[in-house]
Amino acid sequence: MADNLLEIKGLRTYFYTEDGIVRALEGIDIHIEQGETLGLVGESGCGKTVTALSVLRLVPDPPGKIIDGEILFEGVNLLALSESDMRQIRGNDISMIFQDPQSALNPVYTVDNQLREVIELHQGLGKKEARQKAIEMLDLVGIPDPDARVDDFPHQFSGGMKQRVMIAMALSCNPKMLVADEPTTNLDVTVQAQVLDMINNLKRELGTTVLLITHNLGVIAEMSDHVGVMYAGRLVEYGEVDIVFHAPLHPYTIALHEAIPKVTEKKQKLGVIKGVVPNLIYPPSGCRFHPRCDFATEVCEKEQPNGEWIGDHYVECWHKREGTKL
């Protein structure tokens, strides 16, 4: 554990709404080692993005609130820091690539203005030096003619180029950790591959630790060293990516795998996970996955399973599938 850059212990994040309390995260435990990529995967609404926002303390309050737990970054509990101290960490030590670059970039300011603001704030550079650093970052992420394009507005960039600008902004202060929340959303397949290759290359060159959030198992397989599978606000499986992919223990992880088309098979019937992610205002009793699980029994309906480590492989299930080979 000494090499862990980030440790999340017992994290619980709730949202207080007019309809009731949304229990978005219930006791999340995650650790990320220095220099590795941890992928978080699961259906929409499972708590992946809330986990990232909790790390950066960007959960909107109200209605959101971190109820309990610790978030240790280099041994320091981020939840105990003042807001001014936290601002020094955001963008400087921990940066985030948000899901939608169209929304994250301000349409009325040039790229130069938005990049310089981050660099001047955290690096203490003057306007001229910050502009030069902004140009260098655009060049680093593969934007052609960065000297000219730095003065363009966001609407003058394609979706893929906007995402590259967001990555340039996130990496402009040489952060120790990069949180990438669905970095390839709304991009075509070719651009997705380019963006993922770029993040991998930058990780190797800069030694950045990456928390990658996605619903795409293929992206996880390509990018991650370890993977955490989330369901309805809980971490249900965790381990090395090869182990979780080839010998998953949790029925939800197995079901996700079975829903992936296999190009080697001429005729196939895709697996379907029945039902939908539950309403977290009224989560199911016992195991939250039991209403959709083919292996559920009476104990699953009544009692929440305790997490169990089997070597370096973590699973939270009463009926783990004994390392089902896929």
C-alpha cells in the first residue's frame, strides 16, 4: 500500500432531493498505485462519475454531500482540507477530463484564454510565458498549427479536437493524477482510438497516474492495469484487468462480458441483463443486483454480501462464480 497515490476508504456520497435521498455511493474502497491506470466500468447510473467528482470535491452541494469516508491523496485526507487548499490540488496535482468538452469549454473565450488561466493560476507564469506553454501543450496533444489555433474559439474545433484541448488543459500543469471521465464519448471510432492512444503515450512520457471512467469494456481492456466494476453505488468486483476479464467472479461482470459481440462467432445470441439499474432512492434490500441476477437466492434478497479478497481479486457476492472462464 506504500506506493498508492490515491486511497478511497468507505466513501459514501448522497444527494438530498425532493423525492428522497439518492444513495449514490455506499462504502466505496479503491486504491490506485503510482503510475498505473485504474478503470471504473459499469452501466450509467452506477456511480462512476460521482466517485470522480467526490475525489475532486466537486459534488454539487446542495443537493450532494459526502457523508462518510476518507480520500487519501499522497497520504493526505482531501476531505479534511479547506476549500482554498483543495483549489491548489485541483488542476495542479489532480486534473480531470470531463465527459463533454462542448460543455466544459467556455464558448465566448479563446482556447488561449482558457489554457492560460489554468497555467497562470497554478504555475505562476506571466501572460507571455503562459501563452507559450499553452501552444506547447496544443502541439503535444497533436493539434496542427498550434501557434494559430490557440487563438481560435471552441466552436472552430471538431469534437475530437475539443477533447484534445481538454486533455491539453488537464495536462498543462503536469498533474500527478489524471481523471478521465468518458474521454471518448460522442466521438467516432477512429477519433476514439486516437484519443486513447494519446492518453497512453502521454502517460508513458509523463508518468501520470490515470483514473479512467467508461462503460466500454473494450476501452478498459486496452487502457487499464486494474479494473473496478461498479453497480448501483457499490464496488462489486476489483482486480487486475486480465484476471477480471478472463476469470470474473461476480454475476454482473459475467453478464457485462456476455453482452459484448464476439467477432469470431458467425452466429451468436447476445446476452441481455434483464431490468434496469435500480432507483437509488429506494435501492433493493440485500444485494443490489439480486433483482436482475440469474443466481439470486433468498439470502441475496435479505442480506448485503460482505466483500471478500481472493488473493488480489475482490468480489462482493454471496454466489461468486468460482472464476468463471470466459
